[in-house]
Amino acid sequence: MTAHWQEQVSLKPYNTFGIDVKARYFAQVHTDDEVREALAQARQRGLAVMVIGGGSNVLLTRDVDALVLHMASRGRHVLGDGAGCVLVEAEAGEPWHPFVQWSLQQGLCGLENLSLIPGTVGAAPMQNVGAYGVEIKDVFAGLTALDRQTGELRDFGLEECAFGYRDSLFKRNPGRWLILRVRFALSHQLQAHLDYGPVRQRLAEQGVQEPTAQAISDAICSIRREKLPDPAELGNAGSFFKNPVVAVEQVARIRAEFPGVVAYPQADGQVKLAAGWLIEQAGWKGYRDGDAGVHRLQSLVLVNYGQASGAQLHGLAQRIQADILARFGVELEMEPNLY
Ligand code: FAD
Ligand code: NAP
């Protein structure tokens, strides 16, 4: 089947910042054949292609003079069960959180800490999504992607994806790989990760003595709902900046002036600074300029109060970056993909 192309489509419903820009062409794709055909037609017409899933990690600063391909493929199933590992596969267009809940309903553990992350399965490997001490690389079993340069299908294993902190081969090569489906190695046995942030404390408050994967998921959902703005109510793309990873000496210099700096030692000897703490110290928490602002509870999250443009939000982000560099000597890197 051929995907139906629409012209001059507002992308407001397709990005969680709620930015109202237009796509020159827009098509929803449900199958590998529809993806291939849409890419071939775009090539024939000399059109650029932008792939979008849930639009929860993009900042759109202008109309998109391209074909926007909206990933709408569906399907999730168990591929195999043995040797303590259950192999599960999901199509790229599957919404992430319902997929996590489905895996828990199958009695499978591994994705519980990644509950309530917006977006799609296909975008999750892009930045190796992570939360509460777990990243998808920890349960990743492989993916199938289409090489947009050659049209060939390729399977990627863990090593080939070069996952890093909010990073991957796919993020570093924008426009090259279109992820079609992703596989995960889950387990019937829970390996609980409770030592991150307030997870253990929340479970204790809820009277949970021996947590199940579902109980951990529920606790994480309740923490996230308290702290993070729901994009359906207030436009945002989650954390706007990555937590900077810096040398120990730099942390020592910052600590001499700011003893309360929040810093987490990493396995490689470097130190991860909480970007939200730096931004809060600099006085940006709750800041608002027109409809572009910094969330009042979590300063790592930029928000759109209604009519902010992508350029206004980007401008605010650049002012914050310049201020943090001047005060702490730390460069903040944007997390969402900028268009
Ligand atoms: P999109 O925004 O649609 O796309 C992101 C990028 O991936 C774009 O460059 C796009 O072109 C590309 N892309 C999308 N689909 C494909 C595909 N199939 N093949 C190739 N490229 C593709 N992130 C975390 O890591 N941890 C969190 O805890 C977290 N919490 C969040 C909370 C909130 C409230 C919000 C709004 C965001 C949060 N995020 C978090 C960020 C975001 O949800 C994730 O990065 C998510 O994986 C993005 O998925 P998406 O489908 O919305 O991607
Ligand atoms: P938080 O718990 O207030 O923690 C603040 C920061 O400190 C986080 O960014 C986290 O880094 C870091 N941190 C906390 N405990 C840590 C530990 N034990 N070891 C190492 N680092 C630690 O953060 P939050 O904003 O409420 O988010 C909770 C989790 O959800 C975090 O993992 C966060 O990354 C994730 N999240 C991500 C997004 C996104 O868009 N990327 C949005 C919302 C939430 P890390 O970010 O490196 O984990």
C-alpha cells in the first residue's frame, strides 16, 4: 500500500512542545513497504525527509520544507523464551509506555524503570533512553534499520549501536538510519534497581516490602507525575539539557565556590553534574519570558505556556547556556533534536 501524502500539515499535534509549524508534506507509514515507497518517492521528487515518532524529543524552529514521515507501525510479540531470557520485539511506531506496560503484564522484567517516558519504541535507541539508573542498552537485544542511503535492511547488535549517555550511533548520524523494529532481552526474574533518586523511599511510603516489577513501575510513574509536566497540559520535551560529564578537577574548582554542587562520580573517573542544579542556582527556575519558560519544579525542563515559537524556546536555551558557561565554566549541551 502507498501512504497518503498530505500538504501543508500543522505539526502542532505531532510534537510535545506544541509548536505550530507546518510540514510541506506529511505521511503516516505503517509498514516497511510504505516506508520504502515514501522514501523512494521523496528521492524522485528531490525532497528531504524528516522522521518523527511521538515528537517528544524535538524542537521545531521553522516550517519543515520536507516530507515528514510519521512512524505509525504497530506490533509487539515474544520471539523466544529460554535460558533465562525472553526475547521481545516491537515495531518502531509502538508508543513506548504502553509497550512497557504490556511487557509487565506478560510477567517480564527489565523495562520497569523506564516507565512513563513519552515517545515511540523506534526512537528509544536514538538517545539510548534512560531513567532512574537504567538505560535501554541494559536490556537491548538488537534492532532492524533501513539504510536511507542504500535502501538496504540491516540488523544491529548491542556493540554496533555504540550507545552512550543519551547517545548512539543513530543520533550521531542523523538522517542515515530509519529504525523499523527493536528487540529487548527481558527476564521472568526481577533485578531491581532501586538506588536511584527517591524510588526506594517511595516504595517504602507505599508499604511495599518486596517490590515486583509492576510495583517499581507504579512507584516511578507516581514520582514522575508529581515532578514532571504532562505535555498534554504544558508543552515540553522533558530534560532540555544533558547532564554535563566533566573532569574531577573541574568539579573541585566549582565546589570551592559552590559547596552544594550536585555531582555523581562515573565509572570512567569523570563526574556527572546535575544540570538542573546549575540552572536552579543561576536563578532560572520558574523563569518566564512570554510563553517560553523554565519549569517551576524542574529547571532542566523548558516549557511552552501556549504560543511560544521554537525560535523563542531556542533563544531562551541559548541564554541559559551562556549564563551557565559564565558562572560555572560548564557547557550545557541540548538534548532535543533541533530543526
Ligand atoms: P521524536 O521526538 O519523534 O524523535 C526524536 C529523534 O529521533 C528525531 O531526530 C527523529 O527524527 C528520530 N526518530 C524518531 N523515530 C525514529 C525512527 N523510527 N528511526 C530513526 N529515527 C527516528 N528521555 C529519556 O531518555 N529519559 C526520560 O526519562 C525522558 N523523559 C521524558 C519526559 C517528558 C515529559 C518528555 C516530554 C520527554 C522525555 N524524554 C525522556 C525524551 C523523549 O521522550 C525520548 O527521547 C523519546 O525516546 C523520544 O521518542 P519520540 O518517538 O517522541 O521521538
Ligand atoms: P532527579 O531524580 O531529580 O535527579 C537529578 C539528576 O541527578 C538527574 O538528571 C540524574 O541524572 C542525576 N541523578 C540522580 N540520582 C542519581 C544517582 N544515584 N546516580 C547518578 N545520577 C543521579 O531527576 P528527575 O529530573 O526527576 O528525573 C528522574 C530520572 O528520569 C532521571 O534519570 C532522568 O534522566 C530521567 N528523565 C529524563 C528526561 C529526559 O528528557 N531525558 C526527562 C525526565 C526525566 P540522569 O539524568 O543522568 O539520570
